[in-house]
Amino acid sequence: MVKQDNRQKLVVLGATGSIGVSTLDVAARHPDRFELLALSANRQADRLLEQCLRFRPRYAVVGDAETAAELERSLAAAGVATRVGHGTAALEEIASLPEADVVMAAIVGAAGLAPTLAAVRAGKKVLLANKESLVMAGALFMSEVRRSGAVLLPIDSEHNAVFQALPRDFARAGLPGCGVRRIVLTASGGPFRTAPLARLASVTPEEACAHPNWVMGRKISVDSATMMNKGLEVIEAHWLFDAPREAIEVVIHPQSVIHSMVEYADGSVIAQLGNPDMRTPIAHALAYPDRIEAGVRSLDLSQIASLTFEQPDLQRFPCLGLAYRALERGGTAPAVLNAANEVAVEAFLAGSLGFIRIAEVIASVLDAMEPVAAASLDVVLAADRDARQLAARTIAGLQQSAA
């Protein structure tokens, strides 16, 4: 008699990034629960090769044909029969494989939108680490979730914390129907929370990427330093929880122990606490509604000693204010915000734009582009393209002025 394999078949989009690596770590602790079906990476072919040799997925996808051919040769030489593809179409294919049960959407930036949307349209259990999908196309994305019956579980530590603090039926009853007064997203404040404002003009990429609490990729580390990451999370929370702008607050909590809170009408505040380790929200979503071991050490409150909170300073963190403005304007404005930010951060990391200029570029692009209704993916992608072009021209103008 053949034993039935009841393991969940897992697709990891962005397997070589920090979220992808943590996902594989959690999954590897539970080989009886999860089977790695497909992995993707953009350029880190060597790391993806190591992952394929270890987990032997049926499918692997990389960014371009040359990298795909190289990976295919290496796998064949090792006797691993993984099918290798490349490009957006291949990403969408593995995200919607009929046999896939769970899709971890961990591709950073706008590049993750199309494959994440493909997973949603296929009705998968989608673990959402790609916040840009909701920032760029929130209305369209959530409409597809409702239409397909996909299960959407947030991976950002803040949104996962809110999800855990809400009642199970919040989506059906709505936040007011559940007695929810507000959502409070916590932020560490990043590496420059107490730095003199004059110091920010000379910040280097290495300094911006040195996060005090979390280990993250370079782009998201810069977003944390500017607090744009928190601004994007405000927009994400609006769509995930159907929460109005005025019911979403941000508070700086340097210890990163409380990951977010929900306040109820009776004055109760429910918070989710834990060590700053992304394996906690990943394990929660992977096994939901069960709980599994994540490899995360227990929280020792006696060692922490104190938890502190402060209001964000919008002079120090103008990107947070820009995100609230984009959410208020609606339509394609959040997509424009995200695109301009990605271009500006890339320029900063390349050494061609100062740290404090990131917000200036975003504000200029946001002011110049009138939002339109985000009625289709084509409209959203067009806004994204136009905003990137305008941001690049704005940066070039700043460089000429400085020369």
C-alpha cells in the first residue's frame, strides 16, 4: 500500500533573499509538513544552486536566459532533475502551479507584483512579504483575493502581529463590527533615530544598511532608515484590514519587541511580542491556523528591562508623511510613490544621490503626476513606468545642479 504524501507543496518566490532564506529554514525544520516545489531568484545563481542541491525542487526560475542555462548545466552535472526557467512568465507559471499549495511571495519591489497576483488568481494560500503588491495595486489585488478565494496571510512582522491580534472573523465583520478602534504599527526608527539632523546629509549606504535590530536586504534597510518602509506598511495595512487612513497610526518603538498593536473600543490594547526574527511570522503563516517550532529563542522580558515609545518626527522622516499623502490621494499615487522610492534608493545605494535627497525626489515625482483610477494592472504598470522615468530625470537634474 502506497503511503499518501500530505505535505504542503511550497513555492518560494525570492528564495535567496532574507525572507526566502528564513522560509527555507523554517520549512526544513518540518520535512513532514512541507515539500519544496519551486524556488526563484533573480541574480544570485550560486546561492540558488546551493538551495536546489539541498532541497531538490521540481522547478527553479532565475532572471535571465544566460543565468538559467548556467544553473541548468550545474544541476545536470550534479544529477538534479530540476526544471529551470527564466523571466516574469516563468515566475507566474510556478506561482500558479496546479500542485502548489502555498506560495511565499518574497520578491522585493515592483517585480513581485505580477507573480504574486498570479498566485492569488490561482486561489493559492499566499504568504505576502512583497508589500509592493498591495501598495501598487491594492484595490485590484484585494478584489482578486475575494474573487478567487485565495487565502492571504501577511508576513511583514507588523501586519502579521495585527493579524494575530484581530479576531478570526475580522474580514467578514469588518473592523468596526469587531469593535476595533485603531491599528498601531510599531517602527524601530532605524539607525538614525537620534542622529543630529545635520548629520543626515552625509549618511553613507553602509551606515543606512546597518539596522540596529533586524537583518534585512539593502533596499529594505534603506527604507527602514528613511521610514518609507513604515509608510508602505501603512498603505498595506489599509488594504489588508480594510482600515481607514485615520485608524492607522505609527509609533516608534526602538526595542522592536512589540511588533504591532490593536486597540479596541473598550480601551483594551492587544499586542504581539517576540524577538526580532522573521522566522516567527513566517512559521505562523506557513502553519496557520496551527503553531510550529520556528527556531526562534524565547523572549526574556527581564533582559529587555524596558519598552519605550515615541511619536515619529516627520522632519526627520519625511518619507512617512509622503506615504500618508499618497494613500490619501488614492488611485495610482501609491504606485508612483513606490516607483520613485525604488529609483531614488537605487541611486543612493549606487552613490549617486544623497540620503536626504531620497525624499526630495519622491515628493517631486508625486507632485508632478496626477493620480488616476488604478482600474487595471496595465494602468498601474504604466504609472510605475512613468514615475520611474521621471524619478531618473529628477535625479539627473540634481546631479547636474551639483556638478
